[in-house]
Amino acid sequence: MSGLLLLGVDGAGAATATFTDAQGDAVGGAADLAQVVVSNDFDGNITFALTIPNRSSFTSDDFVVILLNVDRNASTGNNGVDYGFFITATRADLLQWNGTTFVRVLAPTLTASNNNMTLTINRSDLAKTTAFSFGVASGLDSNPAAGDSAPDTGGWTFDLDLKPTLDTLAARYSPAKPKAGKVFRLAGTTLRLDDGTTVKADSITCAIDRGGSAGLVWTDQGRVLHGPTHISYGCNTSQQSALAGANQRLSCKGPAGP
């Protein structure tokens, strides 16, 4: 009996996007919002990094809000806005629309750095969003007319690049049912993710169970790494496994039956 353990799949890295707004358009001396870099990692940590040319740090009069439509549905939240960050010189809070108003909510994963101009939060605190639209605005407590909006009209969108989830795995052997003591090979694998795409494994572990614990392990990166593509091996009594680096069309002779 044999089994496969997939150690990884090919795929793009996590997402990063840069959004720009005109410089010098802030009114009344408010923070001039020139750029927002949004990124996420495979674990769902989302980072917003603000570039503000007329500030190295916020003054006690400053505030910045980042408004988020985490489901990109205009009929939810307040005109589509489900969450918001409220940022000052001394704190960064997450607000959520409760049907009547925005209220401060607990966000265990929220962190701020770079004088509160960079925020990181996990999507678990944002209704497990996978894509969102957003906008940023600045203002001054002392002057209601002061401010800047980025973008000037509408909003920006960002799609997270998340760790793929395996839905199905199909393996093909030759012969179709390997037998103890006989040569066989893994003819191919088909991996289908939960979004319907088909991908190739970065690494595969193949374990041949003979009713004991003998096994065969290799990595598949599209080329032969070590040794021949055909190998005969016996049971290693000390480690109960054998390592052979070759591609996924490796042929091997399994251990004798018990």
C-alpha cells in the first residue's frame, strides 16, 4: 500500500500592490496622503504602509482613517464600509459598523509601526476577507475643513494571495496496484485546489507500506536530483526508510513482504 504527502505546491508569492494619490493636494495643513502600499502574506496578515510627504510623524492634531469594504458588497455595512482604522499619533484602533454607528472592536492581531504609519492586521479580524475595497482620508481635530482623500474619488481594490488549500489528489501508478517485491513507478499526480485550479507539487513524499514501516522518500522539482531514475532498495532496519532523490517518474523495487 502506498501513500503520498505533498510538501508544497507551485504558486505565486503573496500579493503586494502600490496605490498613489496626487501630492500637495491636502487642504488646511492636513497629512498629505501620497501613497499606500498594501500587501499580505500566505497566513493572511495584511499590511497598509502609508507615505505622507509632509509628515515624518503625526502631530497631536492629526487623524487618519482607512475605510474598508471587506466583502466588496455595497449593500452591507455603512454604504459598503464594514470596518475602519482610526489612526492618531498615539494609537491605532479598528472600528466596525454595528448597524447604527462605528464602534471600536477588539483586534488581537492589529499592530502599528513607523509612527503609526504602517498597520498590520490578520484577515481573521476582518471577517476573513479575501478581497476588499478601501479608501484613506486625513484630517485635523482643530479644523473640520482640513483634510485629504486618497483616492480623490471612488476607492481602490486589493485581492489577497492566500495559501492554497488542497481539495483532491489523484495519483497514478504503474502497475496500477503496486505489489511487494515488484518494480513500480509513480506515473503522475494531479492536484486540484479548492478554487478549481490544477497545480504541480513542489515536493512529494511517497511511503510504501508493506504491513511494516519500510518507505521511500524523494523530492520532485522537475529534474533528477541524485542517483538514477531507477533504483532497487531494501528495507533499512535502522531508519525503516530509504531516500532517493529523483523525479516523480522514479521506478523502484519495493521491500519484500513480511
